[in-house]
Amino acid sequence: MWQALLDDLRGTPAEGRFTIVAVALDQAQAAAPWVEAGKPQYPCLIDADHHLADLYGFVNVPQAVWIDESGQIVRPPESAGASDAFRLMDREKFTLPQSALEARVQTRERYTAAVKDWALNGSASRFALTPEQVRARLRPADPREVLAHAHFTLGLHLTEVGDANQAASHFKQASDLHPDSWAIWRRGAPKDARGLAAGAAFWARVDALGDRPYYPPAGL
Amino acid sequence: MTTVIHEQHKTVLPDTCARNGQLWLDRSQILEATGWDWKPEGLCKDELCFPVPPARRGEWVQGDRLDLAAQWQHMGRPVVHDANDSAWVFGADAQSRAQTLSSLQAPEFELPDLQGQLHRLSDTRGQRTLLVTWSSW
């Protein structure tokens, strides 16, 4: 998806002025096949510790931040072209009704169009927010979130030294303290036959959202 | 042997005293593990300095060691440890995390790619950068 966007911008004034950095909140061995299959021409970094999630307040994937030429944030962490259309999935066949497929494509296209507009026009793009607008959309300081990340870090360390039981307890405490973070939950969550945290426990958690979105709309 | 983790920095300290949620470290161990310097005026980093509260000095300071867990929590930062006090995480301050973000200057980081080569956010300075998360699941 992101490589196609870069390809589209080749030969435009955005070439050389716009770049992508993808960060996998994942283990290197899990991320590797995807990176190798996609052959992206932008850096794909591995953040097994979720250090970036802690620093920037990312809670799910895909989420993105827009950073301008001077290193200033012009859009806060937000859903990057993903929509809640998947919630209409047939949970046995993993298929989506036509309307959901269309909604999914539409959300993705609207987001990539916004990224392209910014890549081409920089601060003149209507999608580049003012500092006040960005600040208003940031998550407020929450001591539970930093405590959650501390438990998460300890869970990773305990995994590394082979204490899976204690690790699980710290992953759980992390997720309980920061329930909005799907990235934290996924690390300690039960995995299905495909190795994904997309089984019954995932759907139960999605259903528990009720009217609240899994991917809050980016508000473009 | 005690493992202390702070930010992305993991330090193994051979000679510590850890028990019942207390972690007794000397000045050089604290500096090595956290980057904070225990001076006569308090625990300090850059322009920040948190005095050890005088009422607690008898409890939290013993000889050349400080109960870093107690002082860290007193500074409003989280501390978590495993069941046998052998691994410790000294967490960040929620306020300063939020303040850093609301400065809107994108926090610098350094992460490896699959080949192990390190990349920094500042490598892309001068370009508009879409910083995007993903995972394999």
C-alpha cells in the first residue's frame, strides 16, 4: 500500500521531498516475511519493545503521524487508511460483504489521497493541521499509560529470560491499565491457527467496543 | 544480579541489594542504569533535580546507597519489578511524555531494520515523513 503511494509520486515535485518510515510493533521474525514479500524502498524498522508506541501514543496498527521538513508533527497519531468495515466480517469464512469491501477501499483511498496532497503541497495542504489543531487531538497525559508500558517492558524481558508465566501476568496488567491499546493487548493475546490474535478473544474484545470505533476515523 | 531497564537501556548490575520492592543502588549504578545523577541536592538530570524528602532520608538512604524504587515513585514515575526483585523497569513520567508531544517536535528515536542497521527519525529531516506503524498479525 505505501510502496504504491511512493510509486505514484515518482516524477512529481514530491519526489525527494517526501518519505515513509514504517515501524513494525512486532518481533523481527514475524515481520520479516512481510517485508521480504513487499520489497519496500523505504525503511521498515522493528520495534519489538513498542518504544515508539510509548513515545508517540500509538495504540493500534496501522496508525501514522505526519512530520514536516523541520521535524514538526502536523498530524497526530491516527488511523492510517484503516476502517471499521472489518467488523462486518463473516467470522468463519473471513469474507466481507460487498458494502464493507467498498467502504474499506474508500477509507484507504481517502487517506492515501490526503497523504499525496500533503506530499505535493506541504504546509499548503489542507490536510496539514495547525499546531492548535494537532494539540487538540493528542491524547492527554495519563499515568496509567506509562505504568502500562513499564509492565509491558518487564513482560518482554521476562519472556526473553524464559519466564512465560510471569511475563503473561505483566502483559495482562499492561493491557488492563491501557485498554485502548490493541498493540499491547495483541502481544499477550491468544493466537489462532494462523498465529494471529484474531480468534474468539479478539472478536469478543471488538464486540465489547459497542458503538465505539476500533479505528477512530482520521478526521480528514 | 539485577537487571534494570530504563527507556531502551538495559543494565545488568552485579552488586545490588534488592528486596521487598526496594532497590538499593549507589551513585554510579544509578547513573549507569538511568542516566540520573544522585547528588547532595537530589536525583538530577539536565535541569531537573528532585531532592530526597528530608523526612524520608533515614528510610531511603543507607550509607552510599539510595532506595531508587522509593525515590523514583516519589518523582511521580512508575516502577515495576518481577516476583524475585531481579528485574526492574523504571518508567517514564506521564507529564513529560505528554509535554514532549505537545511541543509538536517529533520525538527522536533509533530503531533497527531487519538487517540490524540502525535508523533515526532525524535521518529524514528536510523531508515530509509519514511515520506509520504496522504489524504482521
